[in-house]
Amino acid sequence: MARIGVFVCWCGSNIAGTVDVKKVAEEAAKIPGVVEAVDYKYMCSDPGQNTLRKMIKEKNLTGVVLAACSPHMHENTFRKAAVKEGLNPYFIEIANIREQVSWVHEDKEKATGKAIDLLKMMVEKVKKNKPIEDVRVPLTKKALVIGGGISGIQAALDIANGGVEVILVEKEPSIGGKMIQLDETFPTLDCSSCIMTPKMVEVYQHPNIKLYTYSELEEVSGYIGNFNVKIKKKARSIVEKDCTGCGDCWNICPMHKNVKSEFNVNLSERTAIYVPFPQAVPLIPVIDRSVCLHFKKGGKCQKCYDACGPKCINFDLQDEIIEEKVGAIVAATGYDLMENSLYGEYGYGKFKDVISGLQFERLLSASGPTEGVVKRPSDGKTPETIVFIQCVGSRDPEKGVPYCSKVCCMYTAKHAKLFAHKVHGSQSYVFYIDIRATSKGYEEFVRGTMENEGAIYLRGRVSKIYEDNGKLIVKGADTLSGNQVEIAADMVVLATGVIPKKGSDKMAQMLGISYDKYGFYTESHPKLRPAESSTAGIYLAGMAQGPRDIPESVVSGSAAASKILGLFSKSEYEVEGTIASVNKTTCVGCFYCKRVCAYSAISKEEIKDRNGNVLKVVANVNSGLCAGCGACVNACFSKSIDLKGYLDEQIFAEIKSLAV
Amino acid sequence: MENNIVEDVQNAQGDKEYPAGGAKGEDKDKEPRIIAFVCNWCTYNGADLAGTSRMKYAENVRVIKLPCTGRIDPLFVVEAFKKGAKGVLVSGCHPGDCHYTSGNYHSRRKYTAFRDLLSYLGVDINRVEFSWISASEGNKWVSVINEFTNKIKSLPGSSDIFSKK
């Protein structure tokens, strides 16, 4: 039999001014199951809480209802008080008679009536409450970082420096991501490799970081604190521990004319056995088996093998699957650039001197194909006039993407500036829609490009580019003057839009996190939980979430790291117990619940007889992942799932108490 | 659960299972009872904000708090009508703002299908209101309650939930 205590709070005159608290208490005392109902001036005060604790103890209460302010104010206060007397905290219910009664109604009689109704609802609800235990999940204190770009590197270093082991998985043969391809970075013009390589080396040498390059995530299972991951370490064909990175192998490789360098964005060639760039970390080559003569011609060529001093080349190495157990994951898979060929009118692919922004970075870079001398790809001449076109693909819902790629305004201004520094007397033209230069020092930087370097900014779009007598004729509009413009340029640089890394949707599905229609990972909350994914234990960083610049990527990497260090600072992960639970006797295993669950919290569980034969497959709620929204409860046809704290019978009891 | 929801609802509307303590008085001047199913994160906070801003609205609404509109079972709505509600309000986070990512979308989809079912059963669908009210929209909560109350009052045979055709 329920023994419920009711406390009606006056909140000074805040409630008592509009609600007849004495009458509310009197009426409450008449409800079956209520053993005592009292009113008190301030329930949240220490004496108020002591009254509550005293009654729980003396009357041996099984449930408490407070008619007071919003549960969002003091529910926790009263729960804590109840716990001290040994009452399960979820046996405290609050009827909100301040925010939703006394403050919004003036007629005392009606307000009192409503207060009594709300109180009754809660009494009926608390009668049906069941004890709920908060969920505790053990933690494997090891983190996995997916992606070795700047945000992944930052996350890995921060976690590792916090004393936690990190596994960093990178798909490419070297870490460094897109940032290592850049020349100098806006707005301070520090050289990207100068600030990036020390970090890469730090990752490589860090005792807490285990680095897997040329590796991909193969499978993820488990949940927060207890993920099992399988990593496919692709065959490098090199015995890594013996390699000294001397370069004898790639210098002798006969395949040096046919393969385009990914690092130099097709502006130069690489060999079949190669390191992507000289500062690669680890400085261990990899054999590209799709082009290597040894693999294509049945083992005839083995020049690299012969040249290798430590004899660390092994053509027979196979892909390897490595299994690891981790407690948290950072998804920092980065971005790609859109296909420039989408815009046929710009002639990318048709005219050699129409290049992308990333290609121009390589032309500017001292480690690039031209060693930092700006040369036209077509004939190697130094260009004197360059036209930069911004928003190629970005902010174009028709052909490209509707969002702004955020970095292009700034890197175009940087390109124009660096071009002016490198080729004196040159001229840049920039076609733009709007200039978005919103971070520290950005506006001044763009202004500097316009005012000090003489770049001419034209607000408008380019309609057509064609070749005439060795020049690229750029036809466009200057919407501010209202004129058509025609520029004879030596080169055209397209600021191509940013899109999520190819395969990011597959990655999201593997991780069980949500992603938007473009493929960018979605945050758990766009403002308040920007580092968390929708799945507990999986965090996000870098451009994989959407366009952002280097400082923001670094911040997001650190944010994810700090979340993980915070998570790992406790011995167990604790979550509120108001989660879904399955009645496995009635569950028919249709898994509609699994479809609606936004948290991948529902898994399949086999019920077996004593001989190990599977009797049926039922749904199982993973308490570490369940957020307690209750969507699965309504998806269940057989009424086999219920939400603790908001059980069907509780809601029906609330409604029933309102019968008129 | 229900073999014949229509009969059930009709019978229950006539029943007076037990009269609620405060809600006495003549049927004529009584405000029509509204039961509101709201989510914990947006609309409940919006209603609280109306309170902290000391806005005033009709006292006929009884709020049932749930974690998310995705938790709202259509049977709750049926049950509310059975227990004499003259209107049912479902309100949660705006599209895209759901605390649980997609619960409000599930709710919206369910509502769209359920509206037709209710209508088929003969319930006047003007008595079921669906709205998005964020935690910052105390004023919207007030206007939704007041407008919904007035709408119900203006319906022909306002105490009978079945549509008059």
C-alpha cells in the first residue's frame, strides 16, 4: 500500500498569494494513499527539507509529492534530501504550482482548483513509480582518434598529454591531413609545414600514442566506455621496424612518370613505391600495388628490393586486422573539395591553367612541384595576371551546395597576397559574392590584400572562360559598377567548395552517429554540445562537422579531447536511470524500436534454451547509450518497451486523475 | 486495448468517474478542459517561462510532462478524451531542435496519421492541436492556450467532442 506524503509550498507569497495552499493540503489529504499533507512556507529551505526528511522517516513514506515550483528548479534538491533518508530519488514528484499556476492565473478559486488537479496527477503518478537505479558503465580508459589531420592530431596530443592512451588511425600513408598541403596560413602567414611538422613528429614520438597509418576502420561495436574496434592495416609491403626512410627504394623505382602525386594534387608525378611528401610521418614508404610493376607484371621488377640496404621490402605482406578496445572515439575524418569539373564554363580540366585553390597552394609551397616559384602548369611561364573566382560550388544550391565553405574568402585573399609577394608587378582579380572575414585579424588581412597588394575585387560572377592566343579570357560581371568585365588572364584559380570526406556517411553509419544531408556529422546539440555526437562516447572534431578554419579545427580537437579526459576522470560512467527497458517475454523481435532509435541503443539479443538453441531474438536496450526519449516505446507494436519514470501506466494514471 | 474506441469514448464522456476536487461549477461557464502533452525540454520550459514572465492565460490547461513528444502515444490522446478533455494539445521542440534529435519528427508523423483516424472515428479534429513551442517562447505558449481555448469554445456543441455533420 502506497504511503505518500504531500508537501504544499507557499514560496512566500509567490504561491500562497494566488493559491489557497491550506485548501490544497486539505484536499490532498483526502486522496487515497496520502498519509499526510502539510503546507510549509519555503520547502527548499533547510528547515523545509528537514521537514521532508523527517516525515519520510517517521511516516515511512513510499512516495513524496511536492506542490511547489517547477521541477526544473528544485527536483534535484528534493531528490537529494530523499536519498539521505533511504528513499529512491525517483519517488519524488513535483506538481508545478508556481510557474504554471500561481504566476499565470489571477482567480484564486480557479488557481486553487488547478493546483489540486496537478497535485492529484502527481499523487497518482507516484503511486505507480518503480525504483530506478542510475546506470553505471565501466570505462576502458583508452581513446581512438579517426583521422590524422590537424584536428585529429590536436585531439590525440591533448588526450595523450592528459595521461590517457590514444590510438590514432589515418587512412593515408602519412598523417598531416590537408593542412600539411597548405603553403602559408592566414592571417599571420606562418608556414603550414613549419607549425605542422613538429606536431606530427610529437604524435609519432609520444609514448601514449599508437599510430596506425595507411589503415582504415573496419568495424565498430559496443558503446560508451566499451567499444570494440577493428582496424585494417593495409599492406605497406615494407617491414616498418627495419625501414630507415633513406629513399634508396623510391629513387630507383622505374615508375616515375605515370602516377600523379596526390600530395601535389596532380601537379607532379610520384613513383610506385613512395612517401607522399618528404616530411611524411612516419617516414616509411608504401608500395602502391595498383601501379607497381612487381605486382602488375608477375614479380619481374624488384629494383627497390635490390636497392634496399636493410632489406625491409616484403612483397608478400598482407592486410592485417588489428582489434582494439577503447572507451571513447573522436571522429575527425576531415573534408574533400568538390569536383571543379561541375562548372564546365570555367574550363577546369580543359584548360591546364585553370586550377583549384589547393593546387595553387602547392605552386606557392617551397616543397611543391615548382619549389615555390609560381609557374603556369601549361608552359611553365610565370603568370602576371591571375583571376581568382570565389564560391565555386559554395552558396550555389542549384549546382553546388547551399552552405558557405567559410575558408575560401580568406585563402583567396592570402593567395592574392602571396602572389603579389612572389611575382612583383603582377595583378590579381578576385570575383566574389560577399567577403566573409569574421575572425580575429581576418578583416584587416583581406583589407590589406586589397589596399596594400592592389588586388582588384569585383563583386560578381564569372560567366565564361575561354582561351585566346595563350591567354585565358575571363568574362564576368561587376555588379557594383553594373559593367561587364573581360580580363585576359594567365591563370585562373577556383576557390572550390568544401564537402565532407568521401565515405563519411559510411563512417557515420559504422559509428552509429547522425549526419546531415551533405554528410557532415551532426552535433548532439548545435550550441551546447558541439563536441559530442548523438551517440554517447563518440566525439567530433574538425571539418568533418562542417567547414571551419585551422584555429577552429584545433579548438574542436581540444574540445573533444577535454570531453574524453573528463569522461575518463571518473572510475565509471554514470547516467540517469530514466531509460527504456524491454519486456523480453512479450517482445516479438520486429525491431521497429531499433529503426526509430536515434542513439543506436537497441541491439538484438538471442534468447537461448539450455542446449544453446536460439528460441527467439528480442530487443535489448543498451543502458549506456539510451538517452531516455521514449520514441521506441511508441514504436513497439506489442507494447513490450516502457520508459522508466514515464511508464505507460503512470501517464494513464495521470490522465485518469483528471477525469471530469 | 480498445475494441471499440468510439463507443468507449462516447460512454466515458457521459460518465462521471469521480469529480475532480477543484473543477466544480456549471458546465456553461466552465472553460473547456484541455490536456496538454508537452516535452520536457522545449515546451515545458516555454510554459515555465510564461510563468516567470508573469504572463496570464486561461486556467483550463493541465500539463502532462514527458521527456519528448516522441514518447506521446496516440492512446494518451484517446484516454484524455475518454476522461472528459475537450481538447488535447501536443507540443514539443521546433523541427531541428529536438533534444533527442528526431523525436518530434516521429511525433509529427504519428500525429498526421492519427488525425485522420480520429476524424474517421468521428472526433472533431479541431480538438487536437499540435504545435512547436521552444523554451524561449513563453508568449507563444500563452497565445496557443488562449487561442485553442477560444477555438474549442467556438465549436458547435462545444461540450461534445464529436463533430456535427
